[in-house]
Amino acid sequence: MTLDKFRPLADRALGPFVSAAKVAGLSPNGVSVIAFLLALAAGGVYAVAAQDPLLYLGGAVLVFLNGWLDLVDGALARELNVASSGGDLLDHVLDRYADIGIIVGLAAGVSQWELGIAAVTGVLMTSYLGTQAQAVGLDRVYGGLLGRADRLALVGVVTGVTAFVPNALAGLTLVGWLLVVFAVVGHVTAAQRFYHAMAALE
């Protein structure tokens, strides 16, 4: 299951935010940069959240804002009729660095570096397979068990809950278990995308 299939629904709710961005004089690339900075801020908050679990709540808000602005930049580009390959490239590069920043922050906050490495490689391979399919002539792949929208939603919900339930479960906090999910399901999703891309090419 992936939330990416609900993009058309989300697009219909973006109107006021796209209008606000236009009034503020923001370009789509500018919105992408702001979304990226919010993700880095979330990672920084998560990295020190062990000092005060309520910080996880602030991180959750920043992650949700990052995800929402990640939709706004594309909608704004279409509204202004300035969508371009360069903007698409910038958006994807910033998204990957945003993913890294968030996951590294989560891993740092719970001192689970091994899980962090496994999680970030799963996330990056999922995204890589999605765009590599397009590079070999197929449509961009958003399917599989866990797309970017799903990951951001999970991060926001789990860290929001962690702010009030910081205790460990079977040796790991909820954030630790979230990293396990990203590590396992991320690589499974990458394998799904690879399989479907190879099948389409054959």
C-alpha cells in the first residue's frame, strides 16, 4: 500500500497553499529548498530528542510540513507553467538529502547507528529504483509497500506518539522499531520495484 496513489486528492487541497506561495513570490525551487531545510531541522531535533521526548512532537510537525511542501512545489510549477527537468532534478536531489537527514537524526537520537545505516540504504534504494525505471524508458515507479509519502507519514505519526510514549519495547523504542521497518520494508519495496521494472522491460 502506498499513499502516493492519493496524490490527485492531495493536489485538490493544495490550491490555497499554491496561491499563498505565489503571493509570497516564491518559485517552485524556492519551495523545494524550504521543504529541504525543514527536513534538516527535523533531523536535528530528532538527534537531540532523547534529552526531552517532547521534542519528537516538534520534529513530527517539521516532517509533515516537509511532506506538504514537497507537494506544493510541483503544484506551483504546474500553476506557473514553469515545470522543467532541472526543477525535477533539484527536487529529487533535495528529497534524497532530506530523507538522509531525517533518518540520520532518528538514528542519532536513539544511538542505533547500525539500524540507521540499514534504514537509509533501504530508503535510498527504494527511491533509486523508482527513478531508474524512468531512466530506462519506463514510467516513474511509485508503487511497492513503502513509498516516500508513506515514510513521511510513518515518521510523523511514530515520532508524535513517541513524544508521549518514550519507553522501550523489547529493547527498542518506537523510533528504533521504525528504523527496523524502514530497513526491512525499504529493501522489500526496492525489490518489488526492480521486479516490476524488469518484467515491464521483458
